[in-house]
Amino acid sequence: MDRRTFITAFAALAGASAAGSALAKGAADPVAAPAAPAAPATFEPSDYVLGPGDKLRLIVFGEETLSGEFVIASNGTVALPLIGDVQAAGLTVRDFQGKVEDELRKGYLRDPRVSAEVLNYRPFYILGEVNKPGEYPYTNGLTVLNAIATAGGFTYRAKTNKAYIRRANETSERAYDMSSVLTVAPGDTIRIAERFL
């Protein structure tokens, strides 16, 4: 066996030994263990997807009678003067602006310019092992730890290292490691589980 072959064989043997030692100590198998979801990115208003309960300010430039404040109804539409119900749920603010402009071009205004902004985001919900579970108004920059504080803090039974969150645009909740950068978006439902001794 030449020197290069010996070094390669020794390195492979050392790697296998280290991996076996780590598994013996209870380390997770990197192949078998599911990857923990990364903490979600900070909520960006420009990426926000509108939904029922959001309150909007709509300005149609040069048309004060068409401008105003509107709430997205439970069916996802906004009732606007002149053009009637316009679908808003599922759209970003920019997409909604474009849709309103398109509707106004259909025989109402030649070159409409529309600006929309969210005045009040839909609330978030928190349940489980917090002292005051319920519905709370969303504020920009909200983290899960802020939400828990708003809800009166953890109960003595709370599992404090995980938060289970169902995002507004998802159908099931996911587990996240608790951290100071774990963010909440409007419409999210947070669940704090009970710890078992």
C-alpha cells in the first residue's frame, strides 16, 4: 500500500469512527432528522397579501368622490364607488392598485392613477398556555415574544422553547424554535403548547 492510499483509508476510517461516536452520544442522524424550519423573514408590508378584515385607504388622484377608506369583506372583496365589488383578498397592495386601475379604465376614467395603503392589518390570534389567549391587533415589527407579552405572558405549564404558528396563508401549523427574531404576520395564529414533565 503506498503512502497516498494509506492516508485516504485512514481519513475514511477516522470519519466513520467520529460519526459512530456522535450517534452513540445521541446526536441526530443528519439523514433521518427532518430539518427544523428556519425563522421566517421579517414581515414586509410590500409583500403583504390582503385578506378579510384589512382596512385600506384608497386614493384615486383627481377623483375625491372615488377615494376613501374601505374594509375588505368576509368574501374577500371591497365595495368601491362606481365600479362595485373588487376582489382584494389574495392580492398584494400593488396588485390590488393595478386591479382597481384596470376596472376604472373600463369606460369610467381614461388614465386612472390609484394609490392604496393598509391602515389597519387584520389581527393575530394566540392560544394555548398564555395567560390571556385571544385576538389582538397587529403592530408592525411584532415578534412572537411580543405577542406572548401582549397576551399576559406564559402560564406555568407552558413549553417555552417552541411556538406553533399557522400562517394566514397556510392550512396547518408548523413548529418554530422560540427566538427574539421569530416574527408574526397579520392573521397568524400562534399556539403555545403545554410542557409535559
